[in-house]
Amino acid sequence: MGKLLLLLRTFSLATLSLPDSIAHAFTKSPIHTRARISRGCGVGRVGGPPLPRRRAPTTILKEQTAPSANGGNGSDATNNHGGSSEKLRVVVIGGGWAGYSFCESISANNVAGGEKNVEIVLLDASKQARGGLAGGFRSVNDRPVEAGIHGFWREYRNTFDIMEGIEGVSVDEVLGDFSPSVLYSKNGKVAVAPVLLEDEEFEEGGNAGNFGRMPTMDDLSERSIRRAVAANLPPPLDLPVLAELEIGSSKEGGGSKVNPIDLASGLGLLGAWADFEQESRASWESYDTRPASLLFEKAGISDALFEEFVSPLLHVLPMCPAYDCSAAAALSCFHVFALQSRGAFDVRWCRGSIGERIFEPWQRQLERRGVFVRGGSRVSSIEKNGRGFVVRLDSAGGDGDDATIECDAVLLAVGATAAGRLASSSPALSSLDGTKDFDKLRGVTCVAVRLFLKPNPSVTSNLKGGLHGKTQLPPDVAKAMSDSPVTVCGAGMGGIDELKETGFCIYDLQRMHDEFSVDFYSEDIEERDQVAVLEVDFYRANAFVDLDDDQISDLALRAVSATFRTAKIDSDEIVDAVVLRARNAVSHFAPNSALYSPSVKLGDGMYICGDWIDRTGHASWSTEKSVVTARQAASALSRDFGLKDSQCEVIPAAKDSAQLAALRQSAKLLRRLLPPKTLPPSPWVFAQQILSGDKDP
């Protein structure tokens, strides 16, 4: 009963697919990372001679000074930056994980040997620049706000690697422990997904299936027996052993209506899972043209399993219903976040704002390396000129005439729809083969709601799964969230019209963020400033994105009440609320979308990175994909321009387990002997088709 059950481990992925570069609108045990290997691209002059460097510009940002490599102000931006005519100038458009990771890789040239031979200008439309909307900001009431909550999964190898290199960032101080999550469908609670791999079971530097000390049965408790059995099973067969499922529940408050036969029907996906190779363009071309609805139909999974597990997961992972999701995206998502290794979906959460905890020290480091970070800079077009390119900024910010920057190379680190808009106004982009389908790319609309509530006089304690075990949410809500501060919810909750196709996540931030914790309040915060904090992040929110803030805040409270079958929190209990909207901004992995995704090099001097780039390449998603493609783009630029000190080595994704590798060989043999016309059916669907007279199933 493994395959589909394993999906339940993916449910806390609710924050997953948001593109880091536009608005990643929505991410004290030791962190398990691999040894740093990004000591350089190893490129030199590999692949032919470097492209010639251009002479210094004559036009640059008006009334701006670029910081020098030691963190001070450099020469006026309108001159030749110290008289060097050999410096390479790169403009990076987009200040999220992708843009910052690219700058981190390339700016290493400015600290190696003291050459300081690269000028990097990073532009972001958000005012604060650092992290874009992903970095968040402080509200008018000085409360931290983010465009959604952001998770860090165990297989984020490149992400952890790059974080380790940020001065002032200790990963284990920035992130909390790995924590469980809870899945709800419209019918009620479905399952609690535990942390699959505990610290003593993990061997640092290991690969898929290679772990340290095996768990032992210290006692005969159910938990000890489950972990010992699961440790001897490959993923995803370990998940059903460890997960706490609400099978056929009739308890008050609802529950899942699946039974063991429904769960067993999930095995029908094993054929497609084995047939679909994560880093094979041929596999993507075959599966990406088909909707996920066909995938699940051919797999023969039961209606109950689809309704309770699959549909909720689709609404919070790729953030769309099965008919509007690529079969390749569904398989890739499930594989990367649950199947590729044991514990792959174990997730940690930042102990506060990622802007303040990660991006602020990161920006200081980049500025010390000579990176000029400018917020409030929306790019209107990119043109070619004698030097290379002219990047034109929108004058809507109030600067009057459009400002321009001349440069040798451009890196786009924006989302798909933003890239499409920029390409439509930029002949330098629209003329490239890699951008010809940008107008076909679509986005998902997301809405993040952070509610600061009057604290309940009764503090609920001894809660599980979070960084902190206390909350001042209403006691009935606190009890409903007792297993975890993270709840993942499918569409159609409570029969609410606005939520018909909208999935969402509910977070109790008093148990996740230090700044909001009950104990922190009791020590350092005056009583009048204490608040309970509830975050609700909605995905595919087109039906209500245009409502006003009060209406959306009330909808969030109704959604919480409908999920937990608790009394609705009165709107009068809201002390402060912030609603952030990301219209069509999040990567939409619809059928054919991966085939519109370009590689990291668009043309001479033009590069691109982000979570929607090179979908058929490195098996990664979300933040990890953004970091990976940023390093790949940095490597491509370094080869082209002869930069020898860039740090852009990509850590490979986990290898297939021995069991999966064997399944893949069997799938290849079957495909050669009996190639399917569409997607491979499960054995029982295949038999049904044959018995019904379908001679070409």
C-alpha cells in the first residue's frame, strides 16, 4: 500500500511551488547536510575561448553609487568604476533565492586573489530588495510579515550548502527541528505524517538509502516497533508503517473515509513512477503533455483515495486540480519530496522571518563583495547595444526619466509570467529561441493572510510537533492542532464557494517563530503587545483575490473553522491583519509547461534561473531548484567569460534506491515490448481494458 500513501508525506509541502525570484510567495537537532563541495566551477576556459569583455559603460543608474568590495561606497556609478576597462558587468533581475544564489556564486571572483574583476548589479521590484517578497517586511505596526511560510526539506542539499556559506547564519540557529504535519480533506482529518528519519538514523554525507545507525527496539512500544520495521523497508513502503492514518474514522469532527482497499489501489501508480525518469527529457516529453487526471485514471486508484489524498495534495503541491496539472509535474513532485530517499520529506521551518534571519546577512555579505543591490527597481525592457545590453528601468517609481544600465551580461531570476511580460517588451529577449513560448506560460494566484489575534487568557501547553509547545489560540483550535502547528488542507473545505478549487495551509506561528512564542512574550514583551498569530496561505485563489482585506481575513477565519469543525473566531479578535496577494505569480505546472521551460543559457550573454527553469534537468523543486539553476547559470556565464573563481558546483540529487533502479529496468523492458499509447496502466486497469474489448490499451 505504499505508493499513494507516500503522498501523505508530501502534504506539508503546501508552501512548495512558489517561485523565489518573483515573490516566493509562500518556505535543535543538527542540520543534515553534505560536505561543501562548491569550491569552484572548474571551468577556466573549458568549452572554447571566453567571450571578449566589453568596455566600461557610458550610461548607468542615475545618482547611484555602487558599493566597493569592502562594503563601502565605490566610485560614482556614472564613471568607469575606478578606471578599470576590463571589469565584467552583470545585471541580475530578481532578488529571491535564485538571484541571490547566482550573485553568491559569481561574486566569489571578487574575493579570490583580490582581483575584484566583476561588477554585479542586482535589481528587484520590491522596495526592500532582500529576498524580494520572499524576504518579507515589517508592517506599519512593526510586526514581521512574509508572503507565505517557507519550508526547508531534508534533500535541499544545494540550499543548505549555500546557506552554510553566509557569514552570520548558523543553519541550526535559523531553522527549527524537523517536524510533522497534518493533512485534512474536505471530509476531515486524513493523517499525521511523522518525521520519517530521526537524527541517529542519518549518516551525514550519505546518499539515498545510505544511513547511519539503524533504529533499535529499546522497548516494545508501538512507536519503537514501527520504526524498527520501517527502517528495513525502502521508500515509500516505510511511510504506511509510520504514518498515523484516520482510516474510516467516524469520530466527531469528521475523518477520512478511505479503507485498506482504497489505500492498496495506490500501488497502481508504481508503473508510472518507475517508467518516469526524473532527469530524462524523453520522459518529460511523454508525460508532460498529459494531464494528471489521466495519470490517476490509468493507475486505477479508487475515488476515495483520490478525494482524500491525491486531490488535496495536488491543490497544495503544484497548486492546481488534476485536470490542470501536468502528469510529469505530479510524478516529479511526489518523487522529489517523498520517494527519492528515506526521510526526503522531513521538513524544517525558519524560526522567524527568512528576510531577517537569512537574506539580511546574505545581502551584507554580497555588498561586501561589491554587489550593488537596488530595490524598487522594476525593469521595463532589455535592449542590445554595442557593449552588450541596455537594461531600462520603469520610471513609475518617481525618478522621472527612465534610468538605464549598460552591461555585458544579464541574468533573469524572475517567475515565468514576469519573464513573459519582459520578453514581450524586449526584442533582445523575444528574438531568442528559448523565449518563444514564454507567452504560453501561466501563473497561479496565491494569497497569504497573517492574523494577529488577541491572546486567549488560557494558555494551551504540551502541544506536539513545533519549536514551541504553547499557544494562545482559542482552546478548541489549539486542541485541533495539537499534533502539529502545520495543517495542510484540500480544496472544497466546508462547502465554501470561494474554496472550491483552493487548497491552503494553516500555521500556528506562536509554536514556530521565536518572536511570537508564549515564553518570549512572558519575558520581554509588554502585555498590551502580546498576540496569538495565525497564518493562512491560499493557493489558486482567483475566486477571491479581489476581495478587500477585511473580507479575505474573514474568509481565512471561516476556512479555519470549517477545517477543524471549531467555532469561528470572531473578527473582533483580530488586532492586526496583513493580506498579501500574488496574482498569477506562482509557477503553474500545467500540461506542456515543462516543454516551454528553457535551459539556463538563453543566448550570448543572456542567462536565466528559477524554479521553473530546466524542468527536465536536476531532480529538484522550489527553493532547491532555484538554487540549482542559479549555480548552473553561474557556471555557464563563467565558462563564457573566463571567470575562474566562481563557486557554482551543483550537488547532485539523490540517486535512485536499488529497488527503484530495478523497477526502472523492468519498466524500460515493458515499454520496449509493449509500448503504451498514452500512460502505462495499472495491471487491473490493463486487464479491465482487455476484457472490455479494448485491443489497444
